[in-house]
Amino acid sequence: MSNYHPLNEAEAIRIAKSIAGIFSAEGELVCSEIGDGNLNLVFHVTQPSTGAGVIVKQALPYAKVVGESWPLTLDRARIESEALRIEGRHAPGLVPEVYYTDHELALTVMEDLSSHVIMRRGLIEGGVYPKFADDISEFLARTLFFTSDLGMNQQEKKTLAASFSNPELCKITEDLIFDHPYTDADTNSFDDHLKEEAALLWSDQELHLEVALLREKFLTHAQALLHGDLHTGSIFITPDSTKIIDPEFAYFGPMGFDIGAVLANLLLNFASQEHWSDNDSARQARRAYLIETVRDIWTGFERKFRALWDAHGVDRIARTAGYQDDYMQRLLQDSVGFAGSKMVRRIVGLAHVADIDKIPEPAVRGQAQVIALAIGKSLIKNNRKLTSIEQLIDIAESAAVRG
Amino acid sequence: MSNYHPLNEAEAIRIAKSIAGIFSAEGELVCSEIGDGNLNLVFHVTQPSTGAGVIVKQALPYAKVVGESWPLTLDRARIESEALRIEGRHAPGLVPEVYYTDHELALTVMEDLSSHVIMRRGLIEGGVYPKFADDISEFLARTLFFTSDLGMNQQEKKTLAASFSNPELCKITEDLIFDHPYTDADTNSFDDHLKEEAALLWSDQELHLEVALLREKFLTHAQALLHGDLHTGSIFITPDSTKIIDPEFAYFGPMGFDIGAVLANLLLNFASQEHWSDNDSARQARRAYLIETVRDIWTGFERKFRALWDAHGVDRIARTAGYQDDYMQRLLQDSVGFAGSKMVRRIVGLAHVADIDKIPEPAVRGQAQVIALAIGKSLIKNNRKLTSIEQLIDIAESAAVRG
């Protein structure tokens, strides 16, 4: 890593200019650093005369979260760019195109997506994304299937899995999702009114057992190459385009972790609908839209994953009678359990979501937190019993009614 | 690998001589190649004047099985020697000491165990090994616990797991244990009288589903560093010493695969006791000895694994109420399922065991094969239902009575 140094804007422009086929030879390039400075430098390099642009993203050798700073491997830039290439191969058009990488500089030059908005923000602002369920279920089905033992050569998968060994970033997930929210950890952060709720989380042995089992799956079940951090802040969106970004947490893990992340973040927004409008029917319609999206994602995923399996299963064993049904059921259950874990940690753990934290009225925000926590706990506790996406929806809807 | 070449005896002596602390400076060394030539060269280098000796083991770049020859990675020598070192650290005295390795030459110099016999042969000859159950349960408990997320730092485990990526040797297991025996594969080999039994195996959908699930665990559940080929031919033994050898199939997989391999090979010998003696009471006593050993291995393993967990569990989550019980139950079930798979393949698959194949009377041998197959099938079909080692023993004993 001897050549590593954080780039300045002039260097970012020089690197961007060297990418063939993007910019006109005439016309100046301009650059602005648009990252939040916590993990990465993100240079947006554009050519005003043509409207062309690229993103130059460089990992920083540390992470800053809520004022804390700790060292973090630059290897995550390699993992992110390799994951983007693989995802792009299996799910064309659903991730930014990678133009260039430099592993020594921890650098990736990729497609400019400034025509898109971050989906979390879009949802908070009431956006409707009619193509999203289809796109994300396509992304999940294809990237997970084709990097699993069902859809790729099992020996090549083992070699690929070794190259995606990602201990440092997995550690963040292991701590912040599967550990800290269930004990009185320093990193936890929650509003005062949740003190009792938090204490209940810390003493609930039934919940702890389920979380331990989910964590074990995260640690040991190398089913497929995961995105690893697939919340709505990792999705760029417009009504007719979806781009999944930032797979720096990618590693070979349980498929349900990615599926659950998407469902959890829609349900967090669902829980925030206490707030969205004083108009009750508008709020109900918004909730219905979110629930419909959740349903469409799972049913779309299941339909597409099964179709890929039938058409592209790599071997005889994949066609074993009853195996696919058994597998899909376990996938649903894992997705439900991981969705629950992802919701709980967003209410009492270190990193929250704007969908709920940015609700201005404390009472409404508090209500949303209680609903999200109730859904999350129930999904975790019931994950091994669920047999249909409708049961997940029932859990969400009855928590909202009770809330 | 440019320096790789198969050693001759003079070179083996020269390498052996360079190991400090084994041989006297005076006194000639002699060498004989004692490998079977199918996978490795094995030089036994001794000093007749002192009785000192070492084993110089070198991997060959191919495997020969039943006349077939195919290329096979030399990297397995690195994996074997690294696994021996790790096993030796966690289970001192239960593996040969490694004196020297040369990865380019695919070479390991290790402790001479010529005072021991191969356990399969010892069992066939009616040997009794009163220390074995204690030794092997110690080996299993310590090597599996301390390389799992329960007993080692989870980030170091991920890095270690990547270094034990072993696709080529895993492929042999995937094909010969989890695939070929359940279809009419060219590699299968069985006596004529088993044709109908084999056809039943190939059409039994209930069995196929369980095998698919076991194979999935073998492919994806990276619980701990396995030996990977822990049959009685990989164990050197005397009445008061046990040495586990040949971990070239080592990789991070499901713990039950190693435990099941040991149980399966004792049960294969158990099934062969149709033959052992015309004296019925002697045969019964032999069977009782083998069953007692099976029971002692599991109960010893469980007791020791739980004690390690209580004393050395690496984190808070390991102490979650109910988690250890749930884990041990799943370990038993996995062990049962893998034991069954290992038995079936030894009757109809490519590689058989001398315990049964070397029974001279065709009728007696046939009976032993039928019993072994019945036990194996029943263990596979019932693996997810078993809750105690006594149920495995019941299955074995009633198959023997019926047989």
C-alpha cells in the first residue's frame, strides 16, 4: 500500500480523464468531493459542456461513525469493485458500471448516477417506485443464485469465496447487528422513552437464542456472494431505474441476509408512516403501497429464483424431488429472521435510519420506534415458524394497528 | 512449482538428515519407500544403529484409484502439513509431529509412527483399543471447538478458512460420497447380489432429499477446520496411543462430517462381524465392544465439547441460554446423517473398506454388505429426527439382528 494517499480533486480529474469513451477531448472537467468523509472520498467529475460524468470513489483507511474513528482495511475497495463487476455480470443494468480500479489506491471509477436519488430519501419524501420490486427481486434472484452452489461450479465458488474473505467488515455486522442491541453496550443509542423496551431486549432469552442462531448462520453459512449491506441507503433509484451500490460488505454468507435487509428497510419506512400525513387515508394508502412492495419483492424473488433453478441448476442434485421447496422455505425463514435483526438494531443500536429518526414530533417518532421494534422482535422470534410472506405481512400490520 | 520433482531415496535421506535432533551424527541412514504410489511417495528413513526414524511424505501430482489416474493439486501437501500443525497445537500427542515442510516440493517430514498399526487393520484382526474412544473424542472436541466461531476469534477464523480453501479434494468427497452412490454412475462398484439394493438407492426420493441436504451442509457450513477424511485408515493406533494422520482433505466444513466418519467406520466393522468368528458369543462380545466404543465416542465428545464451550467460549453470545443444547442436538443429527452417507458409499461407491470386502465367504460378505447398507440408509433417513446416540445404536443393532 506504499503508493496509497488520499486523492485531491486535480488527481481525481486526471484519473477520470484517462477513462476512454466517457468525456469529449474538448471541454473542461470539474470536480466536487461529495462523500460524507466518514469512510470514503467520493469525487463527482463532470464535463459541463457535454453533461458527461463519472464517480471516482476512494476508500479511506479509517471509518468514522458518530464521532468515533477506527482503522478499516483498504481491501474493501477491491471487494466492492469485484462485487460490482460480478453483480453487473449477473444482473446487468442493476449496478453502476465499473470503468477502472486501482487496488493500491483503493480506487474505483464508476458510472455517474446523479440522475438517481438515494431510495431512503425518496421513500421519506413519499416517492413511488413502480419498477423497484421487479428490479430488486431480479437483482437478488440472479446475484444470489448464480454465486451459489446451485448456479455456479462448486469448485470455482470455493475459490471465489476465499477471495471475498472480508473479516473486518463482517465484524462490524457481527457486533452492531447480532450482539450490541441485545446487551447494554456502549455503542447502543436510543431515545429515553425506550429505556424499558431496551431493558426487555437485553433480558429476553427467547429472543437471544434466535439471534444467536441467526448470527451463527451469518458466521458459517457460505451460501452465496452477498451484497452484505443492502438497505435503502445502498440503492439509487428513479421511477424507472434501480442501481444497487456500495457492496463493500460483500462476502459469502446466507442469502436471507440480503433479502431480509431489503424487507427490513421497507418495514422501517412502513413503521414511520405514523408520521407521513395527518390524512389518515393517505397514510393507509402509503402503508398499503409499502406492504404491496414487500409482498411483490418476496413473491417476485421466489418465482425468479425457482425459474433460474429449473433452467440453470448446475447439477443432478439440484433437481432432487422436494429439495427446492425445502430450500425456499428455509430462505423465507432466514429472510424473516434477518429482517427482524436489521429492524431492531436501527431502533436501539448504533446506526439508525432517517425514516424514523427524522420524524420531527417526538410522540410520533416514539410511536414509530415502538412499532418498528415490535415488528423486528416478532420477526426474529417467529422466523423458524413462518411458512409464507403473508405471515410476515400480518406481523407488520398488526404491530402497526396495535401501535 | 518449478522445483518440484518426485524425490528418490537418496534425496529423502539427505532431507531427513538435515532435521535436527532426530538422528545421531554417527550411523548410516536407510530408506524404503512404503507408500502405495496412488497419491503420495512415503519414505521411511531410519537409522538402524539408534532405532531413530522419520517419515518423508511427498505428494504426487496425480491420484490413482482403481486403475484410473487424474491430476490432483500439490497444494494438498501444504494443507495437510498446516492442518497437522493446527491439530497438534489443539490436541497435543494425537497427531504426528511435523518436523519440516517444503511447499514447493509438496513435502512434509514428520514423526515416525511405525510402532503403530493402521486402525482399520487392527480392528479387522480383532484388536482392542481401550484408549481409543477417549483419544478420538478428545481430538474431535478440541480440534473442532478451537477452530470454530465458538472457540477462536471469528475474524482470525475467516482468514484461516480462506487459507484452507480446498476445492479439488472437496470435489472428490462431493462426487464419491454425496452424488455417485445415488445414481447409476460409472464409478460405482458393488457385488452382483446388490443390484436390486443399488437400484433402490437410485430411486429412493426420501433418501435423495436427505442426501441433498447433507451435501448442502458439506458445501456451505463452514463451522470448523475438519480433518475431512477421518476413517479408520487415517488412524494409527496401539492399545495406548492414537495418532490421526493424513488430513489432506482438511477444509472448513460441518463438524458432524468428522464425527460421522469415525462412527461410520466403526459401524462398518460392526456390520462385518457376521464374519469375525464362528463362535456366536465371541461375535456378540465383539459387536458389544464396537457399540460401546461408538457410545463412548459420542458421549465423550459431547461432554468434552460442552466443557470446552463452558470454559473457553470466546464471547457472550456463546453463553446464550439454550444455545449450547440446540447446537449439540444439531451436531448429533449432522453426525448421524454424515455417518450414514459414509457407510452407503463404502458398499456401492468407488472406494470400499477391507473390513467388509476382505470377508472371504461370499454369503457372509453379502450379509455384511446388506447390514451396512441398511444401517447407512436408516441413519440418513432419520438423521433430522434423532435426539440421542442410543437411537443410532438401536438402528445399528436392529439392522444386525434383521440381517
